[in-house]
Amino acid sequence: MIKRKPVPAIAAILLLVSLALAACGGAGSANEATSPSASASQGKAFRSFQTAKGAVDIPVKPQRIVTDYYGGELLAAGGHVVGVEPSAFDNPFLKDLLKDAQDVGAPINTEKVLELQPDLIVVMYDDNYDALSKIAPTIHIPYNTAKNIYETVELFGDIVGEPEKAKRFIADYEKKAAEGRERLKGVVDENATFGIYELTDKGELWTFGDNAGRGGQALYNALKLKMPEKNRNDIQTLQLSMEVLPEYAADYMFLTVYDPENKGDKLKELQSSAVWKNLDAVKNNRLFINDFNTFYRYDPIAITGQIDLFADMLIERNRENQK
């Protein structure tokens, strides 16, 4: 898991903030009623944005955005991200897009944020919220506020002032999804079931629905493949024992392994168990072990990229099994 860095002393933070504000000629409070005309003297137009913490005045067109875990969401909507938490740089779908961005720590390191001089900060977690909001307008968007790619892209398109770019992204996503479904015609049985699972470094086994990462939105919503019957009651995360695993198994099973130290011992234990060996997906060579960093991701850019990855692996495995 991500280790949290210690929060800088508040006195040091306030000193840095005061110096930055003095250099910039002052900044408005998040609760001030700042209108576009009132902000013209600062060279920016502002508008009110409603958040979980109340109304915040944000730039109509933010140019320098710092975030913790919303890098992909902001980029998908056309936002300019200058700072993001460290694990975002391990996201294979975002690496090129973040080549000019800086690591701001997890939780966000206020001093690093100050150095980047953002005009907007967007956070999933409200650690350091008060200190961050003294640097720039700060929006707190709690985890799972948006339930799918459509809600996500629309929300962040609004935040960055780029609703048309958000619409174009969704149009491209829908095109990619339709192409993926077409590619899979005749490759997989329309009644086959597809399950998503994860093994942790503690030996825990989990199953996931369509909105908890691991490829769920690409597999179920974009490609419209069927969940196992047991998962159709809006289950997003559920821990499984080996005894009940067969009840949640599927014709095709996709497994990610959270193993940050690359020990491999828990996967070997799972694969050697009699329950695992007797699963139809294992016996029929329809079990896939997927890269954690690639399929853990659930931002809109990752979801779109995962569509082709799922289609490619299913097509290739079908060819392999027909030999």
C-alpha cells in the first residue's frame, strides 16, 4: 500500500503560503463570492462550484491543476495536470501524458504544491484540505462520487471548463467499445460469464463488480460481457473464501495479484489448491493473470485502453484453445 508521508509543520506551511500570497498580490478565499468581472483584475475569470464542502470559487479555465488521485480523470477531460500523487506515474496509460507533471506525494505535500503555483487543486481525500485551500481553490471530490465513465468525464469536463472535450472523449470511448464488441462476435459465447478477481499479498481473495477497477467497466459496461450470477446484485467488492469460490467462479476468469514485493508465494499457494485446479476456467484454459498496474486503474483513459487489452487476450486465447 502507499506509505503516507508526514505532514509538514503547520507553521512552516503558513509561512510559505503567506510569502506566496504576497508575491502573487493576494488570493481570494474559497468562500468569497467572486464573479468573473470581479476577478478580471487578477487576469482570470472565476465561477462558483458546489462541492462536498460547500461552494468554492474556481477558475473558469484552470491552467495549472494539482491533484492526488484524479490525474487520469482530469487529463481525459482536457485538464492540464502539473502535479499528481506518485502511483499515477506507474499507470501505463498515463505515463506519457504525465511526463511534465511533478510528484506531490501521498498524502499531498503542501510545500511541493506551493512550488507548483497551481490555480486549482482537486483531491479525493481531504488530508491537508485547509492548508491546500490557502494555496489555491481546492475541490474535494470524495471517492465514488461518479458511478461510471459517463458521470466521471462529465464531472471533470465541468471542473476544467472543457465540456466539449469531455463529449469528444466519450464519443471516442463509445466507438472503441463498439469496435471491441464487434471483434468478439463468434469468439466468446454470448451466454458465457466473466469474473474479475484479485489475490493480495496476505492471501486474501476478492471479486469485483463493474466500478471497482481491475477492468470492470471495460469488461462489463463497454464490452457488455456477463457477470457471474452471484455478482449481479450490485456487488463491487467482496472477499471470498476458498470454500465459496466455486459459487463465484465464471467461464472466463481474470486475476490480478497485489504483490508489491514480488514474492509470488501466495499465487503459488492458490494455484496449487485443489479448489483452484478444479475450476472450469482453469481446466479449460480460460484463466488470465493480468498485470496489477495495468488493470487496477479505473480512470477514463485506462478504461478505454483496457477495452482492446481484454479483446486481444480473449481472441488470442480462443485461437490457442482451438489448436
